[in-house]
Amino acid sequence: MDVDVPVSLDVLSVTNDARSTYGLRQQDYQRYREYCARKIHRVRKTTGLLQGRKRFEKRPIVESIVSKDSRALQVLLFEAERSWAYAMQLKADSQFEPRKKHHLVKRLVRAADAAKQLEQLCQGEDVDSRTSLDTQAYAARLAAFVHFERQQWQAALDLFASSRAIYEKLALVAASPAHATLCQAAIDEIDPNIRYCAYNLKSRAGQTHDIASLLELRSKSAGAGHDLLAAKLDSLLAENMHVKASKIHSIPWRGIELRVANEPLMATILEMQALAAQIVETLKARSVVSAETGDVDEEHVALVLAEYDKLLGLGWDAYKLAEKDVKDDAIATIKVKSSKSDEHTEMLRNILSYVAMTRLEHTFDRGMLLVKVNAQRIRKQDYGAGPSATSSGAEKRPVRRDELVRLDISLLQTVKEMREVPIVETDLALAHFVEFLGSLSTAQRLAHTADIYAAEGKLAETLALLGKAGEHLQQARAESSKIKPKTGHNAPLVARAAGLIVELDERISSRAVRTRAEAFLASEQAAASITDGVADLSLDKAAQRQSQQPPGIANEDVSMRMETFFQVRAAPAPPAADATGKAAAGKKSGKKAAVGLVAPPGVPIVQPIPPGFEAAPFKPVFYDLAFSGIGFPTGNIRALAKQGGKRQTRLEQAQSEAADAEMGDGSAGDSGSGGAAGGAGGAAAAPGKSGLFGVIGSLWGGR
């Protein structure tokens, strides 16, 4: 290898690309470990450093090999990465199997040894200074993890500080902005570990435990490589909460002093209170929606929702513990009942009500946060900003308006569960607050449904829904006014209710004003178009309008144009001419051909009232299954009608034939013989002399 070209290895770039591509983005340490093993084999094969084919022959990486091919350094790098990934995989199992903790420490030691060997090889003169510093910081960080797991806080703190100082220098002299960003990301990963080591050193010195700082550290210890710190933080938080719970025995709530004797339950409640206070402070310090641009801070939203999920999980754990206490007390009361049994049972039920109500309030707050965020996303979509993108660069799917309605339905379900909490029946102020939340959620649901109708252009329905939403908002305002603000524990309820009412009232009022303006403009345009169309009506322009008629409208399905009131019917086609050049005559019945309505574009079709009569078949006096299949001799009837000379109407002909039949029957004694004679000679006789029955009989007999 040429001496003038120094050996170079960008440890941060290589490890960051490998981790983000092969599993650590999903916290899949096993997949990353398998990739490191394949990578080591490929590098050894390409560099000719395979350790035997049939028998194992160790081929260590030495300086002479590195000077010939710098890719040999990747073997040591990925050996350290493979051992570190295996240790992180064992960390998840060590909580249930303590024996695996020893295996975890051994793997970390092996990773630190490989990194140390890599650092020593990169201290030569043929390796550039940037690679030397990069490998030194990498080796110091892995060695710090070993001391961290062994709880050697001072040694871990020194190594973490050394690694951080090197990365700070590399960030200042970075060759590209991307490399500077990687150095800063490494510093951000090291800082929580440094603070935790310092915290344990303070605790060892006898200083007080700062739970708020622990919670802040826990929120910043997410991501690849932080499993060691996160596990220790969780265990220390639980320990501190139990210590604090042993000192606190009662919680004030709604004017009741709740005496909690269950230490795990008290520790869970205190952790819930600390986490809820942290969420409130986080939202006050940084809003999820930017006040300047109106954009949604997706990363901050994800962080707050993750904290809410953890808070609700603690709420369910506390509810199960409180419910178990109530059940155990019921069983004990059945066996032995004392003078204090009723008081103790009432206290346990109040604790259960407190835990249930607290969990449901946090659930409602989380739902309202989701409504706020999704509503802002829809506003940005309406203004043409499009869906936002996530931190990974993938574009989020657009938010639909019916998702807001589903969130409102879940809020109403939460309010329904609040009504079932036993203390709501006895606490009048709390009952009014629950009813206020129900009316507010209903009004919000109606407002979001009105937005759906407004997007479809149905302005009348939109105004009706907004009016109904205003009614429910007035009910919510009335319920909030019944809460007495002078009582200390009611003051937060009143303040919260006032803020929710003002926000929803502004949204409903603005939507109603906008919808009325759109309806007014639409009515003005429709009136103007009708006036212009009626003014242009003229009989002289009938042919011109007929020529402007769009084809195929008359045959269009009515169901396809139910909402169209300005469509023009097609005019009928002109009658076809015969061989003599004259138009074909109409029907002999004397009915005129139907003429379609012709109207200019934009003029509504006006139907005649009452509508014209149309021929319809009369109801038969008999029901014969073969009636529809019989072909009657209509041709013979027409021929006989022509032979009569005079064309009499059917009524006059029937009367004359009836008179002749009476004269003939009066002279003949046997009506049967006369009928037979009529039937035999009816075919040749004239219709006026043979009678109506004779004509019908002759026609039927001929058939």
C-alpha cells in the first residue's frame, strides 16, 4: 500500500448506516447481530483473512495486514458491534432470568476488548488523526458501558466524559455537515448516561432524590443503545416511589382525605401524579401546534402521546390494585364484621373512585389532544399544504374528517364511563362537570359532522347541525355555571370548563358565519341564472334551442340526475319521410306525437300540474293463465268493420244489434237453434244483421 495515503475509517458513519439499515430502527438487536456476523465473514473472505476452511486457524488482525488493506479494520469494528448487539439482546431477557446478566457483562467486555484492539491499531503513523480520535471515542464509550453495568459509577463517568470531549472536537473540525450531525447525535446519546452516573454519585453522598430529574432522564433515554440506562432508571424510579409512598399515607381529593394503606398502590398513584404534572409542563413549555405557522410538531406529538400511554398504563395498574382491595375487603367483611368495617369499606370505595376518575380524566385529555392535532392537520390540508411528513421522511397519510367524529364518539364513551363512577352520584359538583363534558363532546361531534356536510356543499344541513351544536353548547354552559367556584377543589373544574367552552364557541360561530355567507352567495347566483333564463325565453328561438340541446339527456337515467334541476330535455326526432317525400302520418287514433320540452341552458324544467293522462291497460275481469299467450284475430275485426258501410261507434253498433236480436228472438221459440244458425252463417252475414254475439261466435269458430 502506498505510504503517502493514510489509512482511514469513518466509524460513526459506518456504524450509523449499519444500525439504521439492519434492524436497530425497530430495536431488533438479533437481526443486527446476524448482519454483523455476515459482514465479518464477507470482509475476511475479500481480504484473504479466512481462519481456515476445514480446520480452524486463527488469523488475528495486525498492523502489517492493516497497512496492506484498510478494510481489515472493519473486522474488528463489526466484532465489537456484534458483541454489543448481543449484550443489548440479552438485556431484555435478564429481567426475567438473572443468570443472563452475567452473559450480558461478558459480551460487553468482549465488545470493549475488540474496540480497544481497534484503537491500538489506529494509533500508528499510517492512520490519519481523524480515524484515530474516532476509534478512541468509540472504545471509551464501550468501556464505559462495561463499568456502567457493573455499577462502577466514577469509572463510567470518566470514560463517558472522555468520549464526549472527543466527539465535541470532531464536530468542530468535521469535514461535512453530515459528519458534524453524527458527532452531535453521539453527544446527545452520552449525556443521559453522564447525568445518571452523577445522580448515583450524589445519592451515594447522601443527597436527596430528585424524581423530576429522573423522569426527564427517562424521557430522553429512548432509542438504540439506551436499554441499559432505561432499565436502571425504571428500577430506581420504582424504588424511590416506594420510599416516598412509605412516608405519605393520605391523598386529599374532592374534600376527602384518602388514606391509602396499600404501599404499591400509593407508589403507583404518586408516579401517576408526577408523570401527569410533567405532561402539563411539557405542553405549557412547547405547544403541539406552532402559533406562528400553524404546523403540527409531529415529534413533540409522538413524545406527548407516548407519555400519555405510559400514564394510562399506570392508571390501569392502580385501578386493578384498588379493585383487588375492595374485593378482599368484601370477603373479609362477610367473615368478620367490626365497628370500623363500614368506614373502611367506604374509604376503599372512594379510593377506587379516585383512581377510576383520574384515569378517565387523563383518557379524555388525550382524546382532546388528538382532536386538536387532527383538526389542525385537516386545516393545513384544506389550504393546500398537504399531509405532513414524519421524522423518518415518510409522508403521513391524509387525515379524513370522519376520524374526528370517531374521536368524538370515543370521548362520549369516556363520559359514559365517568357517569358510572360511584362518587358521581353523591358529589353534585362532579356530576355537573361530567354532564358538562357530555354536552361539550356532543356539541363538538355535531360541529365536526357539520364540517363533513359543508365539504360536500350541503349548506342547509350544515346550518341545521351547527344550530343543534349551539344548543348543546348552551347546555354545557348551563352545567358549568352550576359548579360552585368558591369551593377549593371545584376551582380547577370551573377554569377548565371555561377554556373548553370559549374554544368550541369560537369554532362553531366562525363556521356558522361562513356557511351563511356561502348559502347567500349560492342563492344569489341561482336567482340570477333563473332570471336570465326566463328573460331569454322566446317561441322564435325554439329551433335554435333544439339544435343546442345536448344529445342523450332525455334517455339518461333519472337516478343519475336527482340533484340536477337545470337540465334540459331532449327534443323528439323529426318524423321520417316516406317514398313520396311526405312526412309519415300520425297514428289513426288521432293522438298527436309527444313534443319534448325545449328550454335554454340554465332554465329549470317546469312540469305541468296536473300531469297529462297516459293510456294504461284496464284490469281484466277474469284471470286466465293463458290469456297473455292468446293472439286475438284483430285483422278479421277490421275487415268486418269495413264491410258495414257506415262506421258506427262501438256503443251505437251494440245498441242496434241488440234491437235486432230482440225482434228475431221474439219470433223464434228456440234460442239455441237461432244461436246455432247465427254461428253457422255469421261468417257471410253483415255485422248489422247477425248481431254482436253472432260476430264473436263466427270469429271464434273460424279460429
